[in-house]
Amino acid sequence: MKEHVMRLKNGEDIKKEIVNYSDRIKMPSGFIVCCVGSIDHINIKLLDLKTIFNMKKRYQIISANGTISLDGININMAFADEKGNVIGGELLEGCIVDKTAEVCILESDKYRFIRKLDESTGCKELDYRLRPY
């Protein structure tokens, strides 16, 4: 395993920055281990895969996990508002960092992740191969 740490700053888009970083280093298989910080604009897709929750409002990042491959990323995050109400879903572009966001990623040296269309879900789902592939 190889560790990667990112500190995102005010105004940066969380998903774009993770994609740019993983593309730049050509990460074949990564795990989002954690992300903490705050955002001032939320943009996530809810469980029904149709509803988009998009709002300019401050939230604290309380959880993040996901996978990274050369074929794309899938990250789920949870956020809490000032009253402690929690909302979560699939991270979309448009989640903008408020003060800071700290992202920790582990890269597998054993597997290469692949995203392939799964006819049963209609989505690109995770598949994997032993490295080198």
C-alpha cells in the first residue's frame, strides 16, 4: 500500500481535485480512507440515483469513502449542517471546500480496479484484477 494525502483549500472542488490528482499520478486502484473539513456548497446524488441535492450552505464533512480507478471514481460522502442534521450521497462535481478539506487515500499495490458497465444496474461498477494487469 502507498499513502496519498491531499489538503484542499477554500474554493476548490473536492471531486475535481481528487480526479485531477489520481489522473496526474495514474493511480490504478485507490481507496478513499477519509476526508474531513468543511464545504460551503453541496452537490450530491441521492440513493434513488435521480435526485440531486444541490445547495449553497456550509456543511461539515463527517465521512467519506470510495474507490479510484483509471476508469473513474465513485465516492460517497456524508455531511452535517449547523444543527447536526446529516445528509449523504454520491459525490458530484460542485462540492466546494469552505476552509479546508483533508483527504487521505491508500493505493493498492495488489489490485488494479476497473469500472465496467453492469447491465443489471445500468451503472459502471467496480471490477478488479491482480496487478500487473
